[in-house]
Amino acid sequence: KFLNGIIRLTKPKKILEVGVAAGGSSSIILNAVKDMDDAILYSIDYNEKFYRDKNKDSGFIVKEKFPHLLKNHKLYTGGVSAKFMDEIGNDIDLCLLDTMHSNPGEFLDFLMILPYMKKNATIIIHDIFTAPTNLILFASIRGEKILFKDKNQIFKNYGIGAVILDDNIMDFVFDYFFLLKLNWNYMISDEDFEYIIKLFQKHYDKDTAEFFIKIVNENKKELFVNKYLSESVKKINKIAWWIPFRKARDNFRERKINELKNKLEEKIKYNK
């Protein structure tokens, strides 16, 4: 209701969807613009195949159930938004953001699409009450917030909200880069990084792009440390389990974990 209603009300000509999955939202959007001859939906999904069923393509629902709506649709798969944004181009009227729901997910997606949005464009974010990343981004974006009028509907629908972007939103872009300082739950690939940094260097100032590079390096180190420690401590605990005396068992754990930390520090220095 929310997605269809905003589209029917604002009649956007150029729509971007980031995060396609099976294609349910694509179908709703395309149905909403089926009588608008000049409206086009550009959809982007990181995966070429549907993440829940590798036998199906991302966005398969549109092709299988609603092929008559394909005339208004262009689908891009197999990479981050930055890979496709120059081809999609500027003057995007409306964007639906529905991707990772985990840091840096939607934070990065928003920064990749923002330079291509039209003045006072509308951003719709899904799952703002079930995914902290989405909620933080929604609350942070400067603009007029739109939610269901019936507040009970907000929670029944897992939370979907829209923001009509302020005129001067680009003046505060560093605020959104600062969100990336929150701990990352996964790391972007080197290929993704190259597409993203190229876009950021093109549309944002030098200091902001360098700030992003530092954040990536910080999180690479943090994720590496956490993964290495977690896996190694499990092995230490398995060995320690066989030691019959508690004091000896605790001493063994402490000694081995300290050795592990020292080894890890040396490894990080080497990697630098």
C-alpha cells in the first residue's frame, strides 16, 4: 500500500530500486507505473541469482508472473550500485532501498545513489523497525519523513518509511559517511571497493574519499582480528577441555590466548 500509494501520488518518471531479491517489490512498482508511458524502473541487485534459490535469477517474479510489465523495466545484477550508476544516470525521482539490513549495507548504498538523485527526490527505506542499519539511516537523512498515518500499521508492516530529501542535503553528506564508523558486520570485496571509491572520488571531495578509505582499512583489521581470535580460541578451548585440573586448565587457556594475541599483533604489523 505504502509503495504503491507514493508512486501513484508523485508519478515519478525515473525510479531506482536497490535490492531486488525475487522481484516482489519490482512487480509492485511496475504495476503502479503501467499506465505511465514515460516511467522507467531501474533495478539493481548484487546477486545474479536469487539468494534463497540459486536455480532462479534475481527478479524472476517479474519475468514469470508479469512479463507484460517488462517494457518499463531495466535490471542490473552482479555488483554494487556504483558499478551501474553512471549508465543509469542522473535525475532519479524516487528510490527504494532494500538491501543488506546490516552495516555497512544501506549506508553505502545511500552514498552511492545520492549524487544521482533529483532535487527533493524521495527515498523509501524498508524494514526500518526490524533492521538497526535501516532505522539509523532513515532517522539520519535530512528531509520530510513520511510514515503510515495509522501508527499501528507502522509495526504491522515491519516498518517502511520515506524521506523527501532536503534541498541542501549534499551540504551535510559527511554526516552519512560518519555512519560508516559504526562497526561493520561484513567486508566489501576488492572489486566492489574499486567501483565505490571511483564513484566517491568523482562526486565527493578528496578528504571525504580518504576518510572512507581509512574506515575500510579499520574494519578490515577489526574483522580479521575477530575472525582469527574466534576460530583460534575455539581450538584452544577444545584442547583445554581434556586437562582435568581447573587451575591448570585456566593457566593453559590464558597462556595460549596471550601467545595468540602476540602472534596476531605481529601479523597485523606485517600486513601493514
